[in-house]
Amino acid sequence: MSGATWESTAIIAVVALVFSAFFSGCETGLMSVSRARLRQRSDAGSRRARELDSMLGRIENPILTCLIGTNLFNVLGSAVVTAALAA
């Protein structure tokens, strides 16, 4: 493999790792938020808290997005690195 190919492979692998970490972090954040504190802030008039409370009311949608994103970038990173090492 030429140097440019290794560089592009490394860039794609790092980008996949970063996005996988992002989606995993989002999932962890959504699952660990204090709903009592969120409702308290929502009742106090926080627009962000209201929006997040609404999103957590149907938790399956954002969690599903996080899980699909994590798996997508895990597979992408694995496939790119495997292809590079097999060549």
C-alpha cells in the first residue's frame, strides 16, 4: 500500500472512532440524566430542559439513533482497518 492510502485509511479509522465515541457518549448521557432534576428545571421555565424532557418521554427514538450510529461507525472502522491489514 502506498503512503497516501495508509494516510486515508488512518484518517477514516480515526473519524470512525471519534463518531463511535460521540454516539456512545450521547447514549450514556441520555440514560444517566436525572429526570427529577430535569423536571424541576423544566417547571422553572428552562426551554432546554423542556425539550430534553419531551425527548426522554419517547426515549426509544434517541437511544435507537445512538445505537445505530455507534454500530455503524464501529463496523466502518473495523472494515477499513481489516481491509488495510489484509492488503
